[in-house]
Amino acid sequence: MQKKTEAERQAALKAERLAAKLRANLQRRKAQHRARREGAADDTDGLPAAGRQDKTTD
């Protein structure tokens, strides 16, 4: 049986991490799509969308 080099192990770990992130992103996008289809508001994890802010200065 052939041993993997450290670079090959690191590449395999990176591929696993990327695959996990891709699955999580896909699940999040599916949930957003279902929420939009049902008419519910989106739950965002990031920054809120930039909207108009009325600032009053006197």
C-alpha cells in the first residue's frame, strides 16, 4: 500500500472542506428559495441590505 505525501493529505483535507462549504451553501440557498416561494422573509446572516437611512441633523 502506498503512503500519501503530506501535500496529498493536505489537498484531500482542502477538498473535503470545500465540499462541506458547498453543501452548506446549497442548503442555505434552497432554504432561501423555499422561503421566497412561500412568501416568508429571508433570514440573513450577513450585513443587511443597504437601504435609505433618513438622518436628521439640526
